[in-house]
Amino acid sequence: MLTELRHGLSQCDPILSLLLALSRNKDKEIAMLKNLLAAIGLFVVSRKGYEWYTEFQDLKERAARAEEQHKSNTSGGDHAPS
């Protein structure tokens, strides 16, 4: 029924036909804009996630080195007094 209404309107009035065509294009433009914003959001989130991942790996490495250094300092200084 909606198709028949659009077809009837487009035959009756070229201005309404133009408005219908613009509204269809507007829907496509909105969908393209949503997709573009989604892609930008995905890029930003991925970039931040990678940044946090590398920071976490660096912190793990520092903690492991500090623990290793702490173990070597405590094991080397435990001499019994003679």
C-alpha cells in the first residue's frame, strides 16, 4: 500500500516525488554516517586498548625485575654471623 501511495504521489506531484527521493537518500546518508562513526569508535577503542595492553605488559616486566632483584638482594645478605 505504501508503494502504491508513493507511486500515486510521484505521478501527481513532482515536488513530493523529489521529497521522497531525498528522504530515501537521507536514510542512506544517515546509515553511512553511523557506519563511519562506528568505524572511528572501533579505531579509538582498539588504539586505547592496545595502549593499555602495552602499558600492562611493561608494568608486569618491571614487577618481575623488581621481584627478581629483591630475591637476589635478600638471599645474598643472609649470612649467619660467625
